[in-house]
Amino acid sequence: FFAKRNLEIIEKDAFENVDFYLIDVIQGRIVSRYLSDKIGLRHESPQLLVLHEGRIIWHGSHHQVNADNLKSAMYQALG
């Protein structure tokens, strides 16, 4: 829950053209497995993926899942 709460502090208005999704890997096991297979990345929990134009541009797990890392990846993707 700590990772999710840390990400909730992001001002979503700053990224108005960006879609954010949360996959509950217990409730959405089929979606989680599909995504893992599609992008070729082993699932970890918690895990944060940043995709741009269908490619992973940043990913992290556990202590790397935080607002600062997400903001940095988003600014990198958006230029």
C-alpha cells in the first residue's frame, strides 16, 4: 500500500495527455499475465511500468516505485 499511496501524490493535471492504470495482480491476474507476456518483463510486486508508444521506457519495483521516479520517467518520455 505504501507504493500506491506514494504515487497518489502526483499532480495528474501535470500529465493531462497520459493514461494511468493500476492492475491489481490478484483481482486482474489474466490482465497481469497478458501484460507480462506482451512486454517480456517478469512481474514483481509492487512494480511500476512506464510505456511510451508501446515500449517500456522505465520500470522499477519495490523501493523504486515512487512519485519521483515516475515523474522523472514521464518527463523523459514527454520531452
